[in-house]
Amino acid sequence: MQKKIDRVIRQLEFDKVRGKLVRYTCSPWGAERALSLLPFKTYDEVERAQKETSEACAILRESSSPMSVVKEIRQILGRAEKGGFLQGEELRLIGDFLYALQKLKRSFQKDFFQKKAPLLSALALEIDLLPHLYQAIERAIDKDGSVLDKASPKLFSLRRKKINLQERIQERMERYLKDPSLKKVLQELLITIRNNRYVLPLKQEYRQALPGIVHDQSASGATLFVEPLPVVELHNELQQAKKEEEIEIERILRELSSAVAAETESLIRSVELYGYLDFTFSKGHYSLEIDAIEPRLNKDRTLKIVQGRHPLLGARAVPVDFHIGDSFQTLVITGPNTGGKTVTLKTVGLFVLMAQSGMHLPAAIGTEMPLYNGVYVDIGDEQNIEQSLSTFSGHLNNIIEILKYAGSKSLVLLDELGAGTDPQEGA
């Protein structure tokens, strides 16, 4: 059955329309919803989805979107929930998401949003902002994911100690460079680094002139890279401070990881709500792009399209009127080749899929849509090469399947019925 649905979506180009929605999404979750969009089954679901799209349009006509671009965090949340250790960059993504939630909820707390979009406001106001978690991340994690000095008093103290030791080492090393007695023993008047320690480039023949530890030598062996003894203890203190800093950073990250783990259920719910609202606003953006309207829904079988324009044709679209369902259930469209018959059929089918998926239609007021329990099509030449079916056989197979599954509440669209064989046989 899924293959049949996919074929209908492809033949009516609903997959391309879903792709248009993705361009307007701000989150991976909104994009996923757009790409997997399918028609709803019940009248209430369709009606609510249509109203939500209209609410998004009402906001976008007079205000900017309340959605912010956010990145994927579901895998991060899953790892935290299992007791995993989160890096600073991952915690930063969660902090950015919580900030986006704040912006979103603040928008929907305004009277304008609540009057224009009561359904969407109700969803947005369900979001738990988790201010304690947001503040903890903001206090500890910088914009680039590094751990801030103010994350803890101990970290602040260790980093001040590191800076002080580095300055003392630098000062001591510069004294060596300024010492006239060492000018002839140094290969160059510069300070370099070996094994994370400051060293001086000493000529091999003057090894005894500068007591210290040799950390490296040049390829020729003519230069030794020596750490002067008076600097060794300072370096040792610096290395110890760095180790203590690493331990403190890990403690802070583990503490924040545990805080995230404790709120994963709430965060996952917020991800779902954010994705749904993001997807809904993408429908609103697309509705405005194609100058669409909310179609009137009816519970009978009337399908009425007034000045409908195929959304993928843009300015090239020729508006069509189409009416079926109240006094007659079957309609045959005739006319010359390239007269627009296939485009009309595709427009009708696509409009039904869009409307039942909660999307607005590029048409005029007066357009009505019923609720179908299935849409079946045989449009175009889709030969099944694997089964060695001819064009005509392929059409017959499609029609047999349609007869098997379609019912009184189905929409069936057949293009060039009987084509692909001898005209008399086809007729």
C-alpha cells in the first residue's frame, strides 16, 4: 500500500510541494514533518490543520516569524538520558535551543499573537522554558562551546593562576634573551616551544653555558632546545594547574550533562512542539508565496475549484475552474493535445492532497473541498521495465489496482484512458 501512496504522491508532484515547504523551515524537525506530510483521514484533523495554516498566515502578514534557526539536538538528548558525557559544543546547542524557545514563547504571550492565532498560541504556551537549565548553561558555556571562567570559583582561580605563571615564565625567558653573555651561545634570539614548554635554541658547542633540560634538537644536531633550570619549576606548576583545570572543566560538564539528563522528557516534548510550529509556519510562508486561500471544507462530495492555479507552474499557470460531486460523480475532459487536460487533472489531484494535508490552495474564494478516503491516479507513462510491461499493460495494471481499492468516497483520476495500444482496441 505504501508503494501505491508513494506513486500517487510522485505522479501528482506532491513530493515537490513538500520540498517547497522545507525551504521555509528553521529546524530539522520542521523539515522532517514537511517531507513526510500526508493527507489527514478525518474532517476534524483537516479543519484544524487548515485553521493553523491560516493563523500562521495572519501572523506573517503583519509580523516576522517567531521561529529561529536551530540545530539537531535529539541525539545529544538521547546520550544525556543514558548518562553520557556532553561536550561544551553540545551543551551550547541545547542552550541555543532553549533561547529559541524563550523567543518563541515570548512572541505568543503577546496579545497580537493570541488574538491572531489562538490554536498556535495554545501549543506555544505549553512549552517549558526550563529557566534553571538555561541559566546554568549560559553561566558556564561560551558561544563557541568553551567553558567560561565564571563557570565556578575554582576554575576562575585556576585560570588566573595559569595566566600568572605564564607571565612569570615569559618574563624569565625574556631575561635570558636580554642577557649579553648568552648572545653568542644562542642560535637565535627567540623563545620557542617544545613539549608544551618554553625553550631557548642553544648552540650545541655551548651546551654547558645554560644549565637546563634538553627537550629536542635540530635535524643537524647543531641546535639544542633547552629549558633553563630556573624555569622548570614554574613550568611544573603550570602543568599542574592545567591538569587541575581539566579536571574542573570535566566536573562542570558532567554536572551540566546530568542537569540536561534530568530534563530530557521536557526537552523532547519541546522539540516536538517546536518542529510542529516550525512546520506550520512553513505552510503559512508557502501560502503567502503562492497567493493561496483557505478552502471551504464540506462533508458532502462537492469538489469545486475556482480559478485554481497549479502551484508549481508559477506565472505560467493558467487558472482553471473545476466542479464535480454534487449532481454528478463522473467527469470526462476532452480536447486537443497540449490543451491542458493533464495539467487540469494533476491540479485537481494535487489540490485534494494539499487541502487534506492542511495546506492552502492557490485559487479564488468559493473553492470547496470534500474529504476523500483515497486518491487514485493513472497519469503519464510509467512502464514497469522489471516486469516487462508495455505502456498499455502498465495502465491496465494500475486500473485493476484502482478498481480493487477505490470506493464511493475515493477520487479517481485517469489520463488518456486506453492509450498506449491500437486506437480501436484502446477505445
